[in-house]
Amino acid sequence: LFDYIRGCVEFISANKRAVKVPNNCGWQPDNTFVYNSRIISENGTEVYVPTPALENINQSTVPTGTLDNWRKVFNMLVAKQEWQVLAMALVGPASLLMNFTKFNGCVYHLGSSESGTGKSLTLELAASFFGHPERYRVTQSTSIVASQQRQGLLNSLPFIIDETTSKSRDDFEWLPEFLLDLTQGKGKDRMKQGSNEERINTSTWQLLVLLSSNTHVMDYLSGARKHASQGEMFRILELQMNKKLRWSSEEGKTLGLLKDNFGVVGLELIRWLVKNRETAKQILAKAKADLEVEFESNDDERYWTAGNACIIAILQILGKKHANLIDIPIKPIVEVMRLMVYS
């Protein structure tokens, strides 16, 4: 028995490569994708690997409910023509395509001084592609260092920040630093405690960020400050949400479906992308080229163009011609982008 077991171990060791435990979610160097402790490969295999470092993310990204019930929420918003809400909700799945660009990130900000305009709903919708609509998000009290750590763990999944109101009231100077750090694509380099040696920096990312506050960040960045913020302004797009949203009793029940139906669409989208990387790249390249012509973009707006192209491309990928998950009209979404770019 001993010889048999030892022989089996030797055979497996010689003929089967050990599975490398990933230290972040999203796209990996071998073109696999890590989501909720699954390593999803192009050949259709899905290997479960314990990932204790990602436990907080894993707890909020367990696919729950059904695709049909999740789809009902989005179809209702399409019927109500809530294009601003839908456009910014697509920042969630569009984040997966940033890996196919040469940029590390772009930020989308929802600004409104009034409640009931759909800021929180938009964050929930964006989060629902991959996780629980509320627990997936990062709270406003999270420090900059902790935010960078979470960005590194998410890697390709969207980084969604709940109300930044408390940060804004104290000091909004954290935002320019956040914008520059985000587009660097890696966390801070730090020294090991008690030795003259750098820590290994594994916090890298290529993703999109969606945040909300009750202020207008473009007014702040373009106002009187000690340092010019033109570079930072070209790393963030702001949508001012001023329209009060009203829901009937039946529509309220439909929105409630989001609490118990999430993550299923994200898993199916990831499976499609892993199998169809080249197709996704082609769709993204065409979307970028079309937007550059549509908006007469220049090099200063490269981050805007990259982020918006990811949204348009993922909109097409989600549709019936490709992943067949949800159909949302493209033209009104482009008009929302036009509003942000030219405002």
C-alpha cells in the first residue's frame, strides 16, 4: 500500500503541474480569469482553489439567484429610458475590458447634492454584475492605502466606492492623489518593517472606478487650488444626476429583485470573455476608433476614450450577437457619454 501511494504521488508530481494559487481576482498572466475562487480557463475548465487572501471579496461575489430575475431589473430601466443610470451601471462589467487597453484605469463620478436621483441605485446595479449590490462596494471610511490594497485584489473587477461625502467634507485633497495613483496601476512601494529592504509589491490593477458624492468634483478640480489639476481632470468623468426618480409599487418590487439575484450574469460574461478574448479585443478596438471620430478626441482625453470604449464594447458583448445576456440600446448610452465629455 505504501509503495502504491508513493508511486501515485510521484506520477502525479511528474505529469501534472501544480495549480498556482492566485493572489488577486481578474485576468491572470496565462489568460485565465479568477472569480470567486474559480480559475476559469479558455478550454471551459473551472478549477476551485482556496484563496484566503481574497476572502472578503469572495464572500460578496457568490453568484446568487437567476439570470432572468436579474435581467428583469435592467429591462425595466430600459423601458423607463433611464439611460444615465444604465450607462453608469455598465462601468461594472466594462472594467473587465481595461486589461485589453494600454491604460490602468479611469474614474466615473456620480455627483448630486440631492437624494433620490439614483446614485445609490446606479452603484448597486454596477456591483450586481459580480456581487452583492451593497456588500461588494467599498465604504467611504476606507483609507487610501486600504483602497489601493482592494484595487490590487480586484485587479480587473470594478472598484466601487459608496458615498464619499464624509471624505469630501473634511478635505477633498485626497481625490487628486487617488486619481494619479489609480492610473499608475500599482500600489505604494513600502519598506519591510525593521529592515532596509523593500516589500514585494503585488498590488497591480487595470480596472474602472465608480464613485459617488454630493459634490461636483470637476468644480473642485478646476477651482482655485495650490496645484494645477488639468492632468487629474482628464482621468475622471463626472455625471451630474439631478433628475428625481419615481417608482411605482410594482417597479419597486422589481428593483427589490436585485438583493437576491446577482453575480450570475458576471460569471457567464467572464466565461464568454475567456473563450473569446480576440473577439472582445476587436470589438473594443472598433468601439475606440468610432468614439475618437464621434467625439473628435485628442490625446489629452485618452483615459476618457479608453473608459468609454470599454463601456460601448461591453454593451455590444452583452447583447444577443455575442454573450446574449442583456440587450441595451447603444445610441442613448453614447449620448450620456457625450454629456459627460462636453460638460
